[in-house]
Amino acid sequence: MVKFFYKNQIRTDDRFRFHRGDVPGNLVRSVEREGILLPLIAVAGEQPLLVDGYRRFDLLSEGDSVPVRQMRDEDAAVRAAVELNMLASPYSEMEKAGIVAVVHENAWMPEREILDKLLPRLGLKGCQSVLENCINVVDGLSSVLLNVLMAKKAPLKFAARLAGEFPEEQAALAGFFSGRRFSLSQMIQAYDLLVPIRKRDGATISVIIEKLKETKGDVIDALQRMRFPKTTGIRMKLGALLLPYREKLSFPPDFEGDAFRFSCRLKSPEQAVDCARLLHEISQDSSLFRFLSEYLDND
């Protein structure tokens, strides 16, 4: 049943704020221009409890009247919200985790039904490990780090890894990610570098991040230098040796494998002759020869 209510008659509960992050501009313009056309979903009552439609609800003025689809209880309202949003405005994986955790905590569905129906309906794999990840992400992440991950629409597996960190480490990571204005890919890359550095050095992530405060330039590059100090030194030395040839031959920017190669494109016999001369020049480069002799096993 759909009924109209004034905004100040409707109760809210942050448990149901599943959509996080910035409100899409087209939604703001639509509400400003036309008001709310699609009914909000709420638990029936004289002061209905809002379950779905918080972003649109927050854009209303106190005296605005809004259509509300009233459901018999929270269980029915959540089910209706899931069906609606998977069609109209799909949830991110972090938002899906919030839904699953709330449903599980309030026992609105038996665990078997969550696994067999809710998870697949949300586009998640219906297995116990996914259910546990959803619960751990909501329960284990600090509110600050949770909001950072929500805003970036982080994947569930990445969020679950961070949920296993101690609170002080989570606080350091949240400040690091937001302070550096990392993209999601940069956040994942930075964490993948921080973890092995911590294991090798026996230092906490917060201590490693503190050392990076004085870093100017690319922080990811600084982390890579910390993670691979020997390789970085070799690459820098080789880069300096190859500097005279950079405009003449193309080669990979990173030499982190067991070997490297030069490459050039030959379009004419003249180019082949020039390339041969250049290769001969390189072969006579004593500093490069000494470098290769030091770091390569063969001759």
C-alpha cells in the first residue's frame, strides 16, 4: 500500500543506509525538478520506519510530502528494497555486505536462505566464506575506514583483508588512503606493498606510513623502493647506463625479471645497418659490460 507522508513524520535508522558515497548529480536534479516519483519503502505505521530511499529522502525539505510504500515488517521491507535496487540502482559490493550483515544480525532470514537466495540475488557467490566476509567487513572495520572503502566502492575481498587489521592499523590506513587521495587501484597496490614490508621489517603499518610522510612525489614508487631495495638499485643503475641509448632503442622501464631485452623496429636495410652499429657500440660499452658481468651468470 502506498500512502503520502510528510518528511518529519518518517523515522530513520542508519542500519538501512545501504547506499553510501556521493549522491549522483542526476538524482539531485531529478528530485529538485520533479520531487520523489518512485515511492520510498518503509515499515508500516503512523510514523513509518524508512528502509529504502535514504538518498532521495535526505534531499527533501521538512515540509515536503512523499509517497511511501508500506510493508508489514522490516524483513519484507528489506526484501522489497533488494529487488527494487538490483533493477534500478545496483548496490556496490560494500553496500551488499551491509545488507547481508543486517539481515543476518536481525535474523530476518535463516542462514540457509541467505546463502541460497539473498547472496545470489545480490550477485554474490552463495557460499559460507562470502557470508563470513560480509559479516566481518561490517563488524571488523572501523567506521572511518569503512566509509573510505564505501566511497571507493571497494571489492569485498579487499575490504575483508583490511577488516583483519588491528584498530590502530586501520586508523593509519584510513588516514593514508584518504590523505593521499588514492584511487581504489592505488589503495590496493599500496596495501599489497605494505604487508610484505611489515613482515620483512617487523614494523607496523602505521610506522611504515609515518616514514613516508616526508616523501615527495609518487608514494607508490617510494613503497616499491622500500619493498624491492636491491632491484630498485639495479634498475636505477642500469637506467643510468642505458640513458645514452634511450632515444635509439626501446626497452621496458622496469627490469625486475631474471632477464631483459632490447627491441627495435626495422623498416629498411638502412635501419638494420644503423641498428647493427648501435648494438656494436653497446657491446663495446665497458661500464655496461661490467654491470652485466656483475648481475648476470652467463657471458
